[in-house]
Amino acid sequence: MFDTLILGGTIVDGTGDARYKADIGITNGKITAIGSLSESQSKCTIDASHHVVSPGFIDMHTHSDVTLIDDPCGESKVYQGVTTEVTGNCSYSPFPSGIGGPSALKESLGQTLVSKEDWKWNSLDEWAGDLEAEGISLNVAPQVGNAALRVAAGAKQDGEATKDQLEIMKKLAVESVEQGAFSLSTGLSLAPSGYATTDEIIELCKAISGYEGVFYVTHARVGPGKHISMIEEAVEIGQKGGVPVQFSHMAITDWRHYGEGPEMISVIEKAREEGLDMTYDMYPYIAAGAGLDQTIPLWAQAGTLTEYMDRLRDSRTRQRILESMAEGIGHLSPKWDTWVMSLAKTDSNKRLVGMSIKEIAEDRGVPPEEAVLQLTEEEGGVVPVTVYNRKEDDVRYFMGHPLAMIGSDGSAVSPEGLHGDAMPHPRYYGTYPRILGRYVRENPAVLSLESAINKMTGFPSERLIMKERGLIKENYIADVVIFDPETIIDCATFENPHQYPKGIPHVIVNGQSVIQNGKHTGSRPGKVLRRGGT
């Protein structure tokens, strides 16, 4: 007697090996039998004929740290087959709170990690306890962010942390890793993580390098002309810090260097030959999600939000900022017609969602740079945008390379939730079915089905050193996705992102059905996973 029987499916087990036909039996949250089980009994039977049965997708790069508080069912992700969200990316984690407490941390990071709820936790353990107490529909694998560490240590200034601040950051990083954080993340083109020197990050990595399985993940020091140097810095940090490296959302965003993917990946391949365990993740879109703050010089964003806003109000400082923005980061000005506003918190600006910065500037009768500063003031900090800055050929190259795994860079939200009136990047709803439909089925030269599933499941589980997840294997946790390879496709678009994909009738998390016959069951069996655990 099984709790659940999955009969007649084609198993793609996550290892990259060839598919095969078999039935699967699930008992007490685990896969307890694989074989011919049609004569067995079960409490629930799923007919998987003409469907693929695979491990649940592990999203290597998400920002669901607090969205699951407001949308605990995680609809945008579980409907596309994601069963584990890796959080704390780009330096942003909602812990540890450090010297200022939870409210100070939210004041600094809450513009990026948006939630209507107060932050009451001080540590990873307390944050995890809050998530699990309310219940979540998918698993979460947390990382500790460098921005949080800097805020927690009082190092919000533009410049290297002091010796005392660095010691506090090291202590808090170790504490978070001991509580189960899988890695340390940075956002080296974002404030305040971007104020850190290479040596500072190396010291933080050294502090946690003795823990089994821990690694370094980076939103690198991106910018015009930095497509090679940003990878070289990540290599240096990994080599000198003594930790493996995961490079986030690999892409080429400088149009002058489109097509130079092989030169970029050769830096990683050389580092691997020298003994560094380094891989990367990417997502299948030609547009990125970002904030308008990424067009504003980092020095202007130092300190508290109040200090940042004061600089914008000071006429002489504002002029310096405008001049720097007009010159562009790395002397390459943004193409403002490709920066599209995706969320407005103020009612008066909601009509601007979906408009480009060029259009908004024309509407207001000001230069684009001034429009950016006005929006930043009106919205109280970070203004989310979609930026069309990639080339399809590069996306396919990075996706198909053996060192790539998949990370959406999106969040678990719902159409009815806090972000329901926003226009988030369609990757929130469509990353995984997009790959399986548009690249595996429609363009099989890019990826085979087995390779794609490995990049979504087994490969990420190797990076995270998950002992019982990421594969269809006996005695592994039953995180399972059942999809139709002939119909699976993303439906979310930039114009209408809140659309669930097609072709995924069943998703099982920790042995419990979360998506059943294409509908969310309301079940919340998810867990906060810990490094070294199951």
C-alpha cells in the first residue's frame, strides 16, 4: 500500500541519463519503489501515460525570501513545477538583522525584498520558523546575503568596511552558515554590497570556507566592458577564499560585446582546470529585471534611505548625479526606450507601469535622467523595471553549455497577492516550461530533454549538496513534477505576466500533491531546507 502511485510515465531522473518507462510508489514523503507497480494498491493513483515524470525543479536563483510570507502558496513557481526556491541571492537576505534589529534591516533592504508584513526575526532560524509556522507550498534553500551583513554591521558607507565591521560580518556569516545557509551571496553592482572590495569578500569567504558544502554565489560587478573582469573577480574570490563559486544570471548586457560568450566561459573553464569548482545559472529571456537604482551612481545611494533621498534633494549633489547618469556607467548611457517600468507603489504612478523611461520622460517634459530621479523620490527608493538588453543567440549559447544550470531570478507570487497589480518579469511564471517547450521541443538543437531536466534538478542538487533531493531515485524525497512534453509551454508575457503555464497537471512536494489535475490544492508541505540536511 502506497500513499501515491504514479503509473505509466516516462521517467527522466535528473542525472542526465536516458529516459525510461516505469511506475513510482511514494510512501511517507519518499520514493519507496520504482518499477512495475500497476498491481499495487495506493490511496491516490496518478495516470502519467504520455507524460514525463521528473524531479521537482530546483530554482537556483530566486528572490522569494519574503514574498512567501504574503503568498505562501507560491503559485507562480509551483504551477511551473518548481519545488525548491534558492533564496538570498544578489546579496539580499532578510537576515541577520545585527546591531539595528529587524526594522533597520527592512528599512535598508525592504525596497528590494518587498513585503507588507513587519520583519520580526533576527536570524535565519527565526525567519525560517516564521515561514514554517504559517506554512509554505514549496521548499526554500536559504543563502546569507552580503548586503544584509553590511547593514547588520553598520557598514552602509561607500567604501571598505572597517576592521571592526568586517569582524562583525564574519561572525554573522558564520552564524548563518551554522544555522543552515548554503552560501554567501554578493551583489557587487548594487548598494551596499557594491561598496565591498574584492579582499573584503575574500575574507568573508575564508571565514565560512571550513563548513562542508558551503559556496560563494555572486551577482558580479557588472557594467559596460566588464563582461570578462566580472568573472575574473569571481574566480579570484573563489580561489583565495577557498570556496566553490556559483556565477549568477550569466548574460551579455553590453551590446558592444554580444557574441563573446565563449571568451567569458573560457575564464571559468580555465579556473576549473586549475581546481576551482565553478558553475553558473541563467534564465531563458532576452530581457532582465532590474531597478532604476542601477543607473544611479553607487556613491549617491550610500547610508540610510533618508541620506540617499537627502542627496537627491540637494541641488548641487543632484546635478552631480544627473551628470554622472547622463555620462553612463562605464561611459555607456542606457538605452532608455528599453527600460520599462514594471511596478509602482504610489497610486499616482500606477498608470506608468508598462511605459518606458523614455516615454515617461517625454510625458513629464524632462530628460530621462531627471525622470529616473523623480520616480526614485516618489516611489521611495528602488523602482522595478524590465530591461531589454540581451541577444537570443547568447541566451542559447549560455543555456546549452554543460556548466549551466537554470535560475529564474524571479519570485514566488500570485495574481491575487501583493504583486498582483505589478507587471513582473514573465520569468516569475514561465522560466521552466519556457525551456521545456520553446527550447527542448521546438528547438531540440539547444537542449535535449535529459540535459534540460539535469540543469533544473540533479545539477543544482549537486551544487547544494542535497543528499536526498534532485533525482528520481528510491529513498529520495518525493519532490516530483509530471508534465506533458507535447504541450508544456509558458504563457506569461511581458504585457501580461500573471499567467500560469500549460502542460503541468501534477506537482508533488515532500510527497504531498500541491498541483493536482492542474489546480493548486492549497496544501503547504514545504520546508526551509538546511545545508547538509535532506
